[in-house]
Amino acid sequence: MRKHYSPAFKAQVVLELLKGEKTIAQIASEQHVHPTQLNKWKALALKELPKLFTDDHQAKTEITTVHQKELDELYAEIGRLTTHVAWLKKNLVSTLSHAERLGLVEREPTRLPLKTQAELLGLSRASLSTSRNWIEFDFTKGDLMHRCGA
């Protein structure tokens, strides 16, 4: 079975190697890692070390910071919109009659399915299908799907 070492463990061992206080054989024996593997880790660390001080590393850090800021702003916007929708649902249901809320439903194809409109207006889907001003329709798949709230 193959051993897997964490990046933190590898960094600790390479740091110990770079200090030069012990030989590779001593460290390999103490850490139970083959000396060849230690040499590979050390070579990789020395090869990659200069990249820490380049502008590329700084650019990645800046991109990560900007991305995190945008992500935080989007989550804040989602929170605001969720609060707004909850407030509208509560106040719309309490101030408008059932008939008035039925009148707000957009029956032509819109971006909001009928199911969502009914939910937001505090209406049952059954009340949408039984309203009298919705008798005629053609049986195309799109029209039928829309009217089903899909």
C-alpha cells in the first residue's frame, strides 16, 4: 500500500532538510520516508521557491481577493433579495383580495412559471386553472408546459 503524506508534513520535512542539521539518512529514518523521496521533495521545493517571490504569485493573490469580494457581494445580494421576496409575499397576501391577486398572474409565457407566480402571490395552483378567463389555448407542447407551471 502506498503512503500518502500531507503537504504540511512534506513542508516540515523539507524545512528540516534545508536547515542541514541532520543528514538525509537521519531524517529519512526518523520520519520513515525513503531518502530518494526526500531528495525529490527537496528538489521540488528548491525549484518552486523562486515562484513565491514573482509577480505571478501576487497576481494570483489579487485575483483570489477580487473573486472573494465579488462572491461576498453576490451572497449579500441574494440575502437582500430573499428578504424582499419574503416581505412582498407577506404584505401582498394580506393587502390584496384573492381576485386581485389572481388578476396579477401573467398567463402568457413569461420568465416566471405559473407555479412560481402562484407561490409568490399566495395562490393555489388549482385556483389558477379554474379561473374563467383561461378557457382557450392551443395544445402545443410549449403552451401546455407553461400552463402546467413547468
